[in-house]
Amino acid sequence: MTNAAEREGERALSQTERALLALRDLILSGALKAGERISELGTVERLGVSRTPVRMALVRLEEEGLLEAIPSGGFAVKHFTEADIFDAIEVRGTLEGVAARLAAERGAPPLALRKIRDCVEAIDALIRDRELTPEDFAGYVTLNARFHTLLLELCGSRVLARQVERAAALPFASPNGFVMVQSELPEAKTILIIGQEHHRAAVDAIQNREGMRAEAIMREHARLAHRNLQLALRSQRSFDLVPGAPLIRRQHH
């Protein structure tokens, strides 16, 4: 009985994850437009999964901020202004700053510091003395995500880690939200080098127990995503590289 119940639970979870991934992809690709109402029944038919996993996936996407509940019932795809995105990046940077400060004040374990320094060194090796290819940028995305994950581990706060994950859930607010845009820009390598200096300085500040300095560096580091957004908005070609670009309501001056 228990095994059967467990299998049924796993199947439901698997269907929910499948529905979640499929719906998120439809939204970020623009197949589901900003403002479009999402019909639960229509989604069941479109994805070929049952209603309960679809309902759970819709609730998850509302929590992520990609959908909003509408008064008449159900959900609609959200749109985002430039100001919304700037605010989301600012919240994520503020929380990561707090994580860096706590890591410095509490004293990061030597092994955890070694792991994050190894990550910084791997990024150094990737960007040092070479012209960067799209594959290099993809490698940077992986290593940059690892750096930010290790930073949260350094602070030792599950509460804070959860809040940072929530803040970074939107593609526009994540540390890698605009990295691939850089591959099309003349400023690309300069921005990566600045970001890498932030990484190194933040780790040094944490190791030296300089909490306020570590916090300030990580808050400044998030501002690079602001800069990348501004650069992305300069041309349609670079804008189209932004994950979820169809959801962004651009200002026309």
C-alpha cells in the first residue's frame, strides 16, 4: 500500500515538474503572450497531463512571478516594465549583500572558502588573455551560477538562501539573466572582468571578516545586471537574447 502510494506521489510530482517546465518555456519564449489568460482545461489538453499537476504548476508560476491571479478566476501571463526589472535586480543584490555580510561576520569555514576561491580561479582561467566565444560565455554562466550558490552556502542561513532564490527566480533578476546578451556587445569582456573583480573582492572581504565591505561589493555587483539590461535595450538583436524578452514592455523614447 505504502509503495503504491509513494509511486503515485512520485508520478504526480513528475507530472507537475513536466507541466511547470513546459509552461515556463511557453511563457518565456512568447508562445503565451503577456496578458494572455491561461485556461486550466486548455493547458491540460495542450500539455497532455492531468488537472492537478497543471493546477500546481500554475500556482508555482504565480509564486515565481510569471503569472498573476485574475479576479474572475484563473491566471494571466504577467508583463514587466523596465522599472520592475530594475527593482527585482535591486532586491536580489540587496539580499546577496546581506548574505556576504553574514558570511564575513559569522566566519566562513575554510573548506567553503576554498571551494568558492576555486570557482573564482576557474573563471579567471576562462576569461584570461583570450577572445571569448559563445561557448566561453556559456561556461561563464555555469561558473557564475556556482559562485552565487557557494556565496549563499558561506552565510549558513537557510532562511536567507530561500529568499535569495525567490528573488532570483525571475529570469531578469537572476545573476545570469543578461549574461548571454553580453556575447553580442563590444563591452562584453570588460563587463565580465569587472564582475570577476567583484567576485574576488567579495571573497577577500568575507575571509577578512569585513562585513560591510562584503555587503557593499555584492550590492554593486548586482548593478552590473542593471547595466546589461540597459545595453540589451539598445538594439533588438541583443534584446532578443534576453530570456523572457517577450514579457518586457519596453519604453520608447
